[in-house]
Amino acid sequence: SQQGEEDPQALSIQEGENATMNCSYKTSINNLQWYRQNSGRGLVHLILIRSNEREKHSGRLRVTLDTSKKSSSLLITASRAADTASYFCATALKAAGNKLTFGGGTRVLVKP
Amino acid sequence: DGGITQSPKYLFRKEGQNVTLSCEQNLNHDAMYWYRQDPGQGLRLIYYSQIVNDFQKGDIAEGYSVSREKKESFPLTVTSAQKNPTAFYLCASRATSTGTYNSPLHFGNGTRLTVT
């Protein structure tokens, strides 16, 4: 299985609700990054959280990292239809050189 | 505006033909990457390059080749040896001068390759 695995695979919510998705990984990391992908487009970087950090915020996004559980969560508050996209976590592994490993993503649908 | 340009957006080829996907960046980034994405899946690393005239295989390099003759350009050739080449191909770059791992990837908008 992949280093980073997102859960759930798909999420459907109403506009204004919060969306939470999780990412689990297996080995030690330098940092964990979240990306968004709109349909048919490239990925856009959202947030990077280092292994010695526990929480970061960016606008309506909140990311937590629990290295003891090897997991991270991404919370989108007060979701909008424009938040409809796939969200991927990517881990920078200590043992894997200068590259990131991506999970399979969570597809989020925000209904107006 | 700085960014990464992938061309073409859509590409159609017959089985048995080699095809080259273009990736150009004007971000002055040292490192460049090629990923493959299959429907509903995550990204898998094909090749990456941290410096001009040097590149390394990723997790699924078989059937692909790359070159890095200029800092700005990292073309990917999908050869006839690639058994299942139909996929969405994404190029990315990163400014490794900001630290070994602590810099985000910047992506192009991808090339969708269909081989029949």
C-alpha cells in the first residue's frame, strides 16, 4: 500500500459545512504536505507541516499532525462549492531522498 | 507570471510509437519531476532531476526516458516499451535551494496521453 493513504476516499457535504479528511503514513517523515487538484488540472500546494509542528492554519484550512500516530488531518471550514476538488497528502520521507510520495486522494464534493 | 507549462494538453498516439511530452518552467527551480496519474488514483513518480545533466529513476521508470539539458526544460519520452501508457502526466518543479525537503512542488496543468 502507499506511504500516504487518505480517508475517506470520497466526501459529499453541503455548502457551509466543514470537511475533514485524514492521511496516514508508515515511516518517519521530514514534513507532510497537502495539495488540491481540480478536475483535469495540476495540483496546487495548500499547506506544509514539518515533523516538529502539530498544527498549522491557512485561511479556512487547518492541518494537524500527530507523529506518534503517523497521521494528519485536513479540515476545511465553512466549505464553498469552489472547494470541490480532490485533496492529496504527500510525505517527504527521511529515507527516500529528495522526493515526495503521494496518497490516493480524497474526492470532495460541496453541494450548493 | 512564473510557472510551469506542459504541452500539449491532449495527445493521441498509435501503439508502438514513441511520444515526447514537453515541460518548461521559468521559476528558476533546480529540481523537476514527472508524475503519472491514472483515473481516480494518486500520483506515481516516473523520473526526477535535481540538477542539469542529472536525473534519477522514480518508482515506475520502465518504458520512459528523460533528459535535462537545460535548467528550464525536462521533457519526458514515453516509449513503445511502456505497456500501458494511457494516463495523465504531470510535471512539477521545486526550489531545492530552500531546503532539502521543505519546499512545495509547483505543478503544470498536465498532458493527457491516449494511446490506441
